[in-house]
Amino acid sequence: MSHIGSNFYILTGGPGSGKTTIIDELTLRGFGTVVEVGRQIIKEQTEIGGNALHTGDQAKYRDLMLSRSVETYDQVHEREAPVFFDHGIPDLVGYSHLVTRVGHGSCREIPV
């Protein structure tokens, strides 16, 4: 990736905070948007009985999210108009630290 456009905006936040709702509204208003890749991966993995899930093999799930996120970026990186992302590659940095800390188990295993 050689260019990170100043016209790119990443919506980030916890579950249920309204990111997808905002993305949906921006889409309706004609803005360029990129949906969250994690949801599609979960759907696909569930359909095939796969374990690359946030509740299963978290490292593989992360790797799939990164791969799909890079593919998505490659599709939109030359756009000059604003593009809004429902999550993004920077979110995966934090998730990667989480996965490394707890291994391949549940995220709930992190000591508080």
C-alpha cells in the first residue's frame, strides 16, 4: 500500500456502538463505503463449519480479516471522493495484540 488517502475515514468502536448504522446511512446518501469484513467471514465460516472465528481460531480469523481488508483497500485506494470504512486495518493491530495475549481461546480470558 503506497497511499493512504486523506479522504479515507475509519469508523471504529465497540460492538453495538452504531458503526454499521452510520455506514448504512452514508451509503444511502451516496458516499463510498466499505462494509465490515469480519461479518462476512463469520457468515462464511459458519456455513462451511470453519473455525476461523473470533470464538475459535482467532489468529486465523485475524489473518482472514487482514487479507480481506487489504483486498478492499486495493479496490478503493485510488478514489478521490470520501470513503468510509466500517472498521479497518488499524483495528486489526489492536485485535492482533489481543489474540497474541490470549492465544487462540476466548477474548474473555484476559485478566482484568
